[in-house]
Amino acid sequence: MEDNLNCPIDYITINENRARMVAFFVVLLALTCFFTTTNWIIAAFLLVDFALRVFNLNNYSPLGLISGRLIKLFKVKNKPVDRAPKRFAAFIGLVFSGFITLMLIIGLITAARIILAVLIVFAILESFFGFCAGCHVYSYLKRFKMIK
């Protein structure tokens, strides 16, 4: 199945371990948001952080900064991986967190929790298993000619 993947590529490498740590923090924040859905601030924080990473402003991403410091502190080795799939996954996270924030603001708690659950599953897959759901989504979108 992996052979059928058609991930985006931009030939710029990032540290996969750092990206996985960012995903771990997304899991923690999304779980917190799931259980405190009367507070949309966490969702808005995720929205801003995803936006910073999507628009290549990683130096300003709080989750990226914290992850980078922890990688250095614990001397975790660099594992180079192409940036584009992670950036596409961040775009999906941006869209999801945008909808989550909107749903929470207008009071659609159940809808927000459903979207949060999907975000949590994707972030767990990335963080703990190195499974990039973004690559699979991207491959399906290309297969159905929804993107070039």
C-alpha cells in the first residue's frame, strides 16, 4: 500500500523527530480541548500554530520552538525527511482547527468534538507511529484529480 503513495515533495528536509514531537503536543492540546470544549482558546491556539507552520514561519511556531528545544535537550538525533508532506499535514490541521474553533465559538460542541477526534487520531498516528495521514489524503486527492 505504501508503494501507491504520492506524497508532495519540495526537496527541503526537516527533522522528522521534531515534527513527531510537534504532533505529540498537538495530541495533548487537542485532548485538552476535547475535554474542555467550552473554551475555544486552545483550538484558536492550534489554528495559529498550524498557520505559522503552513506558511513556513516555523521559527515563530510555539509548538515548533518547544519541540526544537526538547530535541536539543534530550539530544535526539536528526532524522531528515522531506518537508512537503509535513507541511501538507499541517495544512489539514489548519483546516481542522479552523472548523473546530468556529464550531466551538458558535456552540456546536458535538461537531467540534467529532473533528477534534479525527485530529487527535491523525496526530497520534504521526507522533507515535510515524504514520503520515497527510500523505494518504494527498494521494487520494491526486487520484481523484482534486489537486495537481
